[in-house]
Amino acid sequence: DTGVSQDPRHKITKRGQNVTFRCDPISEHNRLYWYRQTLGQGPEFLTYFQNEAQLEKSRLLSDRFSAERPKGSFSTLEIQRTEQGDSAMYLCASSYSSTSGYEQYFGPGTRLTVT
Amino acid sequence: QKEVEQNSGPLSVPEGAIASLNCTYSDRGSQSFFWYRQYSGKSPELIMFIYSNGDKEDGRFTAQLNKASQYVSLLIRDSQPSDSATYLCAVRATYKYIFGTGTRLKVLA
């Protein structure tokens, strides 16, 4: 297993455009998370899936953000009508609910720059 | 009060010394505790996790947990310049993970 993968690794877009990011978790992991991280801050929770069900979405997220995890495998995060404040590193992480500590592993991230 | 608090640093230690990183948390229902290392521009890398009171050792790293004091720490023995990074503390309650803002560690050669 090669770990969590994310695509693309970098994305530059103009304000007002839509962007979509993909995450492929570790294959046996049933929990998948999206986070956003800005400079000097820890990862900030965006949303959580257990299998294909989206069980929580941060209240900080506007309606411009949506995430899916069809069939409980890969996940996509879409940001509509991007704003300069959306510039950040978007991180995906996965974990397996039956391991002892529920260890969570991160992908390499997608760095979004909105111009 | 922040849910997970860390001193932002930088914490500077000489090469070969022990680095001690600390984290406090507010939710007494927290169940597991994690330390991640993050190099500049990279994603967090899991170093250790702990869920029982006491110490847990893995190579040069020791995690310490005191649930009564709501305190978790990470000791790095024989610090190397390659250990220079930001160390993130994360706390899990049920399915949710809350991260601190990280402590920047500088190991001086």
C-alpha cells in the first residue's frame, strides 16, 4: 500500500472559478477526512466520511464547498466560485475504525492558490 | 480557551540534546493522542500515538500522557538537525481530531 494520495498537488485558479480535488485513501481505511491548513495553523477540520456516508461537515464551511465519497472509496472536494481566502493547503487523511488508536494518515495535500 | 494548546516556539536545542514538546487539551472525553511532524510545505507525518496514561517509546521518541492533568508530551532524544520541523499535537474524541497550531523545533548543529 502506497498510502493516501491526492491529486492535483498544486492548483492555481482565478477567483470565481470552480476547482475539484481528489483523494484516494489507504485501501482498507473506512474513515476519510478533509482538512484545510493555512500558514502557522494546524489542520482545520472540514468534513468526515465513514464509508460513503458524510457524517459531519464543519459549520465554518460555506455552501460553496461540497464533498463526496461514492462507494466508500475515493473522495472529491469541490469549491465553487473560489475566493482569495480559499487559498490554503487542502489535506486528506484516512483511518480505520478498528485499530487501537484510530491512527490517521495524511496525503501529500493539494496547495490551492486563488489569484 | 483553545481546545488543544501548544507553545508555538521556536524551541531551540543543540544537536544530541533532548527536545521536550508539550500539549494540553480541554476535552476530558478525549480518547487518543497523536504527534505529527510537519516539514515546511509538506503534509503532517504521524510519529506516535498514545491512548493510555504513562509513557510509550518508539526509537528516539517517547510520548507521555497524563489524562488527569490533560497533558501530553513528546520527548525526542539525541536530537538531530533533521528533526527540525513543526510538531503538531492532535487529540481525538470519537471520530473527530482536533489539532494544535504546532511547536516549531530547531535543532542546532
